[in-house]
Amino acid sequence: GIVRVNESINYVFDSVNDYVVTIVAYDMGSPSLSSRVTVTVNVDDVNDHVPAFERTRYDVVVAVNVKPGAVVATTIRAIDLDRGENGVVNYGIVGGNSSATFAVQSSTGHIEYIGSAIALAQVYALRLRAVDLGTIPGSFSNETVVYVAVVSERRVVFEKRRYEALINETASMNANVVRVRADVRTENGVATSASVSYRLKGQSGDFSIDSSTGQIKTQAPLNYASRSHYELTVVAEDDGSSSNGEVVVVITVLD
């Protein structure tokens, strides 16, 4: 009645790892009598995979006016094909981080700038290690290199020099008025993937702006007779540096 394996069994990541076996017991009488039972065999994982980075090298560009605390890299990732804690990956910087200029978020691999000043044209070659949380932590690990190049200041540029919009005085609360858009560009005018946050400059109780999308909406009833013209100043800020830009939005209320 002992169940044995006939060949090696390998746990397969993200797959069904159960075997259902039907066992029949019968006697040698005449006629033969029998009974059957179903046995489910669960294949458990062992920590036999090393975390593997998706690349052997990562290249990151950072502006010289980067803000302390800014996340400068979010694409670094290592995959471990084991299950449970055997497959959970933690990250750490183990070399190339002079003056502790950068830090890595241990659970995500995102790299943050934590220094106070960096020099233009400087290059950092960070050695990043990925370690799984298996029963013997650190026994399964891998490394990659992240090259961080410091470039000149970035600037925030709106897609238009001025925005104009019309809206009826009967518009409902939270009605869309106009959406402004800006991106972060290098000194050569090349757009980057850096995120931008928006805000209204000064007081504007009749309108609001979504900080992530740049969508301007009404937030109070409009009255053509009392006020038919608004000039708003929108500020867009580079989330990764001290750069920002401004644009004027002219809103005309219709009777």
C-alpha cells in the first residue's frame, strides 16, 4: 500500500501541482472483491531557484536638480520561480553607492535619491543584489548593475502657451472645463517619462484641478452676471526635481 514516485517531480511555478491517484485494493478470492480510494498528492515547493533580474544592466538618467526622496528608477525587477517566501525577493545595494547617495526600497527594487547634492556628468555604477526569503536567507541571490548618469537640469513644458475655455453658467458642479498637459524635458527638448503634478496658483474657489491629470473642473455655481471672465494660473511641478512651469488658463462664462 505504499505510493512511490516513478520519476522525478518538479514543482512548476504558477501551475497546478497536485496529482490525483486512484488506488484499488482487491482480494484473491473467487469472485474477487475490491474497494477503491482516491488519494491527492500535493507537490510542495523547495527553494531551488535563484532570483533572476530581467536585465544584466539598467541605465538611469537623473537631473542634477533632483529632489531628495525622489524615486529615480522603477523598472528594476528580479523574478524567483519558487512559491511562498521562497519566491519573495528583497533588494539591496551592495556596491558603487559612494556617500550613500541612493537607497533601494527593499520590497520593490525602486531606487531613491537620498543625497544632498550631485555633480553634473557624474556616473554611479550601483551593484544591486536580489535575495529570496527562503529558509536559508541569502543563500539564493543574484546581482545586476544600475548605471546612474547625472545630466543637466530638466524643465517643465506645457503643450500650449495659453489655454482658453468656454463654459455655460448653468454647468453642474464638478463639470469638466479644460485639461492642461505638461511634460518634463531635457535641455535638448527631449520629453522624459517623469511624472508631473498640477496645482492652481493663488485662490480660485470656483474651480479646482486634478493634481495628477491636469483636469480643471467647476467646484461652485457660476453666475454670468456677477463674473464672466476668469484667468487662472496653473503650476506644473516635476515630481523628480525642483523644476516647475506655469501657464495661464482663460475661462469665459456664457450666459
